Amino acid sequence: MNKDKFKEECGIFGVFSKEDYLKVSYLTYYGLYALQHRGQESSGITVARDNKLFTYKGMGLVREIYTKDILNNLIGYSSIGHVRYSTTGDSNIINAQPLVGNFNSEQIAIAHNGNLINSQTLRKELMNKGVIFNTTTDSEVILKLIETSEKETIEESIIYSVKKIKGSFSVVVLTPDKLLCIRDPKGIRPLCLGKIENSYIIASESCAFDTINGQFIRNVIPGEIVAIDKNGLKSIAYSSDSISATCAFEYIYFSREDSIVDNISVYHSRYSCGKELYKECPADGDIVIGVPNSGIPAAMGYSKASGIPYTFGFTKNNYIDRSFIQPSQKLREECINIKLNPIKFNVYNKKVIVVDDSLVRGNTSKKIVATLKKCGAKEVHFRVASPIVKHCCHFGIDTFNKNDLLGSYMSLDDIKKNLQADSLGYLSIKGLIKSIGKSNLCLGCFNGMYPI
């Protein structure tokens, strides 16, 4: 069913500690485990010790890649880690991050979440100067800009580099004696700063801090570099054109429900979207159900606002992951219950209101409607807790061709007929902004207006 969803970006994590050589690899492992929803293709960890960097990378899930022996060998006092979903570059071990290079005769490692819209132009410029690329990722463009900047300090080199790139980026950089993080001037991708005991920690989402009993300190500000070394923490503002424009899909789908993104609870925003959705698109039903997992908070909000009972409509197989043996295309299309199976007792002879977080291509939504009706639902009313997706994203979401986006060429009534639902309703852009409680969002996939 994930073929119908925007993909979840990448996740980055970092630790700086001078006190415990062994702990950093384990902290990074558990931090990446918490961020696994942001990328399931590959993962890597780089640690610093004895003025050198040591890296281990692999394809697959975090739990598949790292063993206790591997983590015990990744001894260091600071580290960065990455979980990847490829938005730019092929899915193979060469493109797994962190990427390691050299700056002023010193090793550096970089991990990146986001997408650069001018990466191909910069890549050609660098190649014309004789720079050799080893991967197809736009993350390596950032690394090569740092390597070739001819600046004296790593901070100056990073400032030089990020002023040349355009797009969305949250980045962690590791040197033998420093940990740095950078967020793009529009803050499209999330990044936050925390602490555990005497160690500083950096992560894409605050849920990674909770996993290791860390303390959230604050969000990294758009247009900010945070540099951490043995002397503490230093903040550098590198852009005079910084304004938050967080990707709306971080609240709708990407981020974990227990995360706080730019001071807003992801769970509360989804719950509020469901309440607002009922006000805008009421339906007469016997029960409200949510599509697991990110559709459930919105369904609960819809139920609260409507007074219609919420119940479980589907059970989700939590053991399906990227290593699952894919059936044939035909069988995959027919068997939605491989991942989601309806609870027939709850939906039989009921007017069902089903709430999902988003609707992109509609194939899965259509199967959900058909499955519920096959299980004896009298009516199926489909509600979407986000606006109609009409445009492609350029900032790190692996969107489909615009012709694959139902909302780009179909009317609301045509989409309803395509799903074979008894009714269909979407949350408005105004309702989304109200529900999240944040007006400065990137809404480009809904209205075609981008912050860059």
C-alpha cells in the first residue's frame, strides 16, 4: 500500500560526547531505530576516535544491519547516523550515508535529509573543475562543495557551501573533533537539538530523543548552523533570508505521532485535522475507522467532533517490511490484506466512515472501499484529513509523475466515482493550516506555491 503514499524522506542522528567511547554507537543505533519510518533502504553510522573516522553501512533495516559486535567495534566519542529513502540517486550501497571525504587534510562525514533543486547544475560545475563523484546522490554535492571550498575552517566551508545550494536540507557533519548540524533557510525539513547526560544529540525528530531517554532542548532554527565540540555549543546564523516553511506532510504523514516538529505535536495536529474535517465534510455513519497508522489520530478526531463511535476497522501486519517477498503485480494488487485486513465483525451491515491521512494515486483507497463493501459494509464514506494533492514536490519527497496524482486531473466527483465510495471529502488548505496551528508551511503539493 505504500506505493500510494509519498515516501518518508530520510532520517539523521548525531551524538557528541567526550565521556563514553562505547555509548555513542548504541545511542545512534537506537536513535536510528526510532527514525526507521523515515527510510528503510539503507543505513550507516560513522564514529570519531583518535583523530579518525570509522564507518559502517548496509542495505536494509536498522535491525538487519547492525549486530552487537559491529556496534562494539564502532567505538568513538562522537557519531552521526542515517536511514535512507532515495529521493535522488539509486538505491544501492554506494549511495548509503554517511558519505566520507576530506577537508584540509582531515576526514569529514556527512548525512543529509532533503533534496537540492540545483544539484545537477552544481555537479556539472564541480566536474568541469576536475572533481570526481563516487555516488549519484545530491548529498555528495554538499560534501564536494565543502571539500573544495578553500576556506580555513569547517564552519566557513559549510557557510560557503550552503549558500550555493538551493532546496531542502537538514545536514549533520562529523569531523574528528566536531559535530555540526545545518538546517536550510526555509526549515522545510525538521531538525532538533537535545541532550542526554553530558552529551549533545541531534535528530530529525524528537521521538529519537525519547527512545534514548534524552531531553529535547530546541529546534534548530532555519538558516542556522550548530557547532558542537569539547568547549560546548555554538550557534551560527548563515542566512538573512530565513523563514520557517515546514513541509506540511511532516504533520500529515511523515513524522511519528509522538514527535514534536517545530514546537507542534504531530499527534495533536492529526487529531485536530480529523475534528476540522468533520466540520467541513460531515457524513452520516454508524462508525468511524482510520487507515493505520497515520490515519488513526485523524479518525479519532473525526469521531470526537461527530459523536459517531470510533472503532478498529483494520488490523495491520507489523511484520511486513522491505524484505517481504513481493508477490506478482496482479496478486499484490488483489491482496491488500497482506498488510491490512478488515475486522469484518466491526464493519458488517454498518455505514462506515473511513478516514485516511492523504490520498495520492488512490489505488489503495479504492481497494479499501471495495474490501469494506465485500465485508458487508452498507455504505463507505471516504474522508481525507489533508487537501487534494495536485502538484509534485521538489524538496525531498519522491512524488509520482503529475499524471499519477488523481487530484491533478480529476474532479472531486470523478475521484469519488473512481474509488466507488458513497461520498468523498477532503480537508481544505485553510482547515489544514488551522488544525496544525502554523501558517508558515510548505503547501506546494496542494496549491503549487513553493517557498523556493
